[in-house]
Amino acid sequence: MPIIAAVMVPHPPLIIPEVGKGEEKQVQKTIDAYDKAGRFISELKPDTIIVSSPHSVMYSDYFHISPGKKAKGSFSRFAAPQVSFEEEYDEELVKDLCERAEAIGFPAGILGERDASLDHGTMVPLHFIEKYYKDFRLVRVSLSGLSLSDNYRFGQLIQQSADHLGRRAVFVGSGDLSHKLQKYGPYGFDENGPVYDKRIMDVMSKADFGELFDFDELFLEKAAECGHRSFVIMAGALDGIRIIPEFLVHEDVTGVGYGICTYKADGEDENCCYLERHENRVRESLKEKMMKEDPYVSLARRTIETYVKEDRKLKVPEDLEEEMLKKKAGTFVSIHKEGMLRGCIGTIFPTTDCLAQEIINNAISACSRDPRFTEVREDELPYLEISVDVLSETEEVSSLEELDEKRYGVIVSNGYRQGVLLPDLEGVGSVKEQIAIARRKAGIDEDEDISIERFEVVRHG
């Protein structure tokens, strides 16, 4: 087996004695467990240690793999420059991983490095590992804002590269848990924080990695966690491998959750192919929804599938209902994958002769031209949820009392700068929040004057 073990660990610089200066003793249980995890790795004598870190360069639509022969780092940012590291990278594994990703069009590689220095999400684990073992090469990877499935799939690619090269590798999933566990903590308290910590430690202590997909994205955001995707990548690297888990510790005394578990590989097991099972469930669920899609959503889906599979624009079908062929209106086409936005492009005012053509144009743009995302891949098509919003004519408003974030979308303008926000969006709980988001989208500061227009939508899907 290429991945012979893994560990789930936090990365608070506080637990480095030169940084903590005595304050680290408040989380002594975490330090003791970290030492045990370091000894666990040293006994296995891996060729390569792979660290996934939330504090390496992170992109919403791309997995960054640190390039080069070596990397250095220190805790100078935390007033302890004397604690430093110089690590040799496993260049061969990085090269194989990049080639493997490129071959299937998966968004991962060595592009976009902003800082070659080791980050503390990598150095804290290395501090405890290198107390006991140093004869390894390092691979450092980032997380991505892509779906949990894509983060798991990235872990699978790492496993495949390690297997192809015959590496005995240990995966280190670096990540803190909720940052909102105590009122006195640095980030305050949110009721979702303790709920997240309880759920994630239950999942991780049992190594029941299939449940990692069941965490809602909005819930993760409210809990202010930083390690969930790191743990998902680790789970992907362990795909198809039977695991012997050991829970070591969970602490929340600083207001941030720290959890440590170790995982030892114990042979292959097809029951541990969690992504396959998850995607089967998603496909079956979406099949039922697709059967109930109305003509608006059905047209957007056909357009996207035709464009992605055949690289051509769908012609307006002749058998559509009369409104779609004769009415003119602005439309927005939104694409979601596993609850996360995957693309959204629209027109406030009609730009074509009919609704059908408007939907076709915006569907193509949503799947291929949204600057926030890479183009939709063919393998993603069965997992896409699509909605179409048809906009009414806009009308200017003179006060916020005329708005309702559930009923009306808004257009916020200052000169040529314009921000648009659809109504009834998840996570937008007030008119003021709606206006603030539209301002940010347009690059309009809070102290700048704005004009506001409102519109209603008919949402399909």
C-alpha cells in the first residue's frame, strides 16, 4: 500500500514552546498527543510525508502543489525565528501528481505560488515529527474551495502517484477545528462551533470518512473551521484502504478546537471507497430532480451538456412553449455542485430576441466564462444542480424600506460601477447585508453614494 498511515493534527503555533513561552501548558494534552503522533510516524519510517495545509496558498478553483527542490520556513512571524526548518521536496512525486492531474483535466498543479516559505500549518506538524524522525522528503499541498468531492478526488490522485512510484508515504491532514467554541476565544462563540467539533471528532475517531461529505457548506462556514477540506483530502488519500484508527485528543480550552487521531493502513477494502458510494447517492437523488425539471431548467441543462461534451452551441428548439420563444427578459443561470456555487452568469436586461436564446447564452457563460471558476468538466455533469431566474423590469427605489431581500433582487450603482444580487439567496439575512454584498461586488465603498434599483424574479429549479 502506498499510503501506509495518516494523522489528523491541528497547527496552533502556541504549542511550540518558543512561541507559547509557557502558555502552551494550557493545552498540554494536545502536546502530549502530538508527541505520540510523532512517535507513531517515526516507527513507520516513511519515504515521503505529504502535508495538506490550509495556510499554504489556497485558491477557490485550484489545488496548489508546492514546487521546487527545497523549502525553508521559521516561526519569525510568531516572534520565534530561532525555530526554523529546511525541507527537501519529493520532486518526483510532485511531477507525477501534476502529470496525473493534467491528463484528466483536474485543476491541480504548481502554478500560482505566492510565497515559497513553509507555512505554520506545515511547520507545526513538522516540529513534532522531526523530534523523532527526519529521514523523509516532503510534499506540501493546499486545499481548494472546490466541492468536498473534488478535495477527496485530489487525495485519490495523491494515492495513485505514491502507488505508481512505490513510495511508502504518510499523509498529514493539518487543520484546526471550529474557531468559535468559547466566548473568551479570539473569534468569539457560535452555537455551530461545538456542534461541528462533536460531529467531526465522532467521524474522525471512527474513520467513517463517508460522513465527511454530509457537512453542509453553510454550516462549515458558521462553525469557522479551517481543517475540514484537509481531512477530506486525507480521506481521499486513504480511499479503498482499511484503517485502524486511534483517537488521541480533543481540546477546546483556547476557543479553537484541536483534534488528533492516527490512522494505520490495514489492507485493501472496497467498503472504504467512500467517494464512489457518495457519488452514487448524489446521482440517484439528482435523477429524480431532473425528471421534474421544467422547460426552462431543462433547456439550460441541455445547453450546458451540449457545450461541454460537443463544444457547440445548442440551437433554439422549436418545440418550446410560446413564452420562451416570444417573451424577452433578462435571465440568470446558476450552477451548483454539492451545495456550492459552480457558476452564475446573467443579464439584467434582455439582449436577444427571446427568453430561450437568453437562457442558452447565459447557460454557456455560466459553465465556461464565470471568472471565479474553471470551466465545468464533463465528469461533473451528472452532479450539477441548475436554476434559471427570469427577471422583471427594474424600478428605482428611494429608501431601503422599499426592499425585501427575499422578494427583490437589487442593482446597486455608482457611475459605471454596478453590483447585482439576486433575491432569496442562502446566507443573506437582511436588506442591509444584501446591499453590502452588492456594493462589494461593484467595488463601491461604504461611504460612497449609490442608486438602487429593484427587480423581481421567477425562479425555475
